[in-house]
Amino acid sequence: MTFGKRKQAGRANLFRKALIIEMFFAAEQKAIDDMETVIAAVKVRLKEMGFAW
């Protein structure tokens, strides 16, 4: 398998993974995204208060 074909196969696998997550795990992905937003906000607040992160 050449590099180009491997790269194409990798993109296809990423596309399939994203499609599966979107179709079957949308609620879970939304919860993860929401939690990552909260974590980012907490990091900003901690940094503003002088805590290194």
C-alpha cells in the first residue's frame, strides 16, 4: 500500500468514526463537548486568579 492510499484509508476511517459518533452517540458527544467547555472556562478563571495550569 502506498502512502497516498494509506492516507486515503486513514481519512475514510476518521470519516466513519465521526459518522458513527454522530449517528449513535450524539448525546454523549454533546455531554463531552459541554464538559470541555466548562473545563476551559474553569482554566481561564484559575489563570485569572493566579493559579498556573
